[in-house]
Amino acid sequence: TRPSEAEVYLFGVGQGSTPLTLRLAPGPYLLSVERRGHVTQRKTLHVEEGLDTSWKVEFIKRKRSRLGDYVGGRGFWNRN
């Protein structure tokens, strides 16, 4: 992943943090990769026998909202 040190989940069960290599039997796997402050990435990965399968993830930063927009901010309380 870019940036690294993201948490990897296989069917919702934590597997460790990136960079990470997993040895899996052939079949489909639901993977998700999470990193604080970034949009979670999810994918169904199809593993085939005898082939290396990889997934490169480039995270997108999550948009930050300003607390003032919701509590006491101009857009909420002061509609001027």
C-alpha cells in the first residue's frame, strides 16, 4: 500500500499490516485495507492455483470536515 502500515482484513478478520504476504488456497477472498484518515479500500480477489496474485492499493485521503461547520459554525447556527 501507499502509504504503508495499513491494516489488512480477510473476510473481516485482521491479518496484519502492510506490507503483507498471505498464502491462500485457490478461490475468491474479500479483502479490505484500512488506514486512519484514508478511504477504506475493498476488493474481491480471485486467487488461482500456481499463480501469484497481488493487489496494490494507493490510498485516498478522507475529506476532513470542520467542527465549526456543525457546532456553532457559520453554516449551522449563524445563517448570515
